[in-house]
Amino acid sequence: MKKMYLFLLCMMVLSGTKTNAQKNMKNSGSTSRNAVKTAIVYSSKYGTTEKVAKMVAEKMAENNDVTLIALNDNPRPDITAYSKVILGTSIYVGKPRENMKEFCKNNHAAFEGKTIGLFVCGGEMSEEKRQEELKNAYPDYLHEAAVAENFMGGEYQLDKMSFVEKKVIQMVKKVRESASNLDYDAINVFSIKMK
């Protein structure tokens, strides 16, 4: 049994697939002895918000001891040991993921005194609506404390959507194939502000 587990683990590592434990492992890219403990807590449905969280983690790794925390795998993480907390959620039909809303609601006191960053990922193209979605994604107390806030763009991953979701996206957004409109400039600016 142990050999089978080791074989499967090796196959996952070689293929780039990560186990839940690996997703929550610390990013070992930090080179500074005085690295700031940073948590990136995110909620992702199809993987775009996770991709952006990893990009931000990579850009911050030099000066920060970064831990990625997926709310889908760990709905009640303890953030008390972190000096910086970055929150990221995907937006669907103008609304943030429910588990992110619950996490923010249940951890008000835990955010006090921390450096906060907020981002969202979504397919909205209107700048006015993007800002509205970002504002509505998190409680006011987090916006007031945030040193960085950005809408990071999004992706339509039709291959990961259900039949109904695909049809709705195709009709409403006129998207016929998977597409990415990630805003790499916004990701870079956000990462620099959070360093």
C-alpha cells in the first residue's frame, strides 16, 4: 500500500498536480531572514483566482514568508500568526464566493492590526462595474484597512463549466471558447504595493 501511495504521489508531483496539503504548504522562495509572514487566503471555483494568488505569492516571495490557503480546502484557517493577509475571491453574477463572505464575517477581530490586501477575479469588462464588484466583495472594515485593492481580470474556462453554465456564458457574454482577460499589470501593481 505504501508503495502505491508513493507511486501516486510521485506521479502527481511529476505531472504538476498538487495535493491539498501541498497547496497549503509555505512558499519556500523567501530569502530574507526577516521575512514577513503573509497569508494569501483565496476562494476559487475554476482555478483562475488560485492562479492569481500563486502569481502574487511568487512576486512577494523575496521579502515575505508566504502561505497560500484555499478556503475550499480549509474553510476556517487561523490567520492570527500572519502580519499580512491578502484575500482573493472570484466573482460570479456580480457576487463573491459564499465561503469568502463567511470567512470575512467570522474573522473581523483577527484582521485588526494586519496589513490587508484585497483582490477579485471576474469577467466584467466595465471599469465602473469592476469597481462596484470589488467594493461589494468585502466588508467596509476591510476596505478601510486595505493598502492594496485590485480587480485582476478573469478567465472563461468553458472546459471546466457545466453544460448549463457554458450555455449561460455563451448567451450572456457571447463567449464561444475559453478565453483569458487577466490583467497582468494590475497583478504586478498589487504585488508591489503588498511587498
